[in-house]
Amino acid sequence: MTLKRFTTVALTVSLLAGGAAVLAPAASAAGGDCSSYDQGAEVAGNGINFRTGPSTSYASKGLVYDKDQLGLYCKSGAWYKAKLITRSKGGLKAGTTGWIREDMINFHLAG
């Protein structure tokens, strides 16, 4: 009986630890060092949320608009951490950092 109880507890702890590991990458990307990318881009759309983290569950800092210029710094899934190069058409100050989904941006081509 004791071995069965121990096995159940060990399995539960293992499953809980695995669930925490799955959540860790998004949390660390949102708060960790994000200097691995250095690429220019611009917003491709109007009224796009510029978020505090890499998913729609994070709050919006404000809106960005078509052709607003961004510097990209890192990626978490389908999201990029970005910094506004100039003041956005939505009123966010130049230098504001936030997260934007990759399908809402156009990358600048080197040339």
C-alpha cells in the first residue's frame, strides 16, 4: 500500500514539474535578456496592440499603426519583442518596448 501511494505522489510531482517547464520559456522570454535580434521592421496594419508580453493574455501598452518603425530584439513563438524607432501614430513614445505578433509586421530587407 505504501509503495502504491509513493508511486502516485512521485507521478503527480513529475507531472506538475513538467507543466511548469512548459510554461517557463514564455515567462523567461518576457522578462529575460532580449538582445539576440537586431532587425528593422514596420507595422503592417492599423490599430495593432503593442503588448507587455508575448501573447494576447498580456495587457496592451497602446496601439501601433501601419508603417510605424520597429527594431526587433528577440522572438518567443510567433511574437517579437520590439522597440519603437520613432513616436507611433497611436501616440506611444519612441523607445517604447513591447511585443507584437509576427504576422503584424513587415521585415526590412537588407540591401
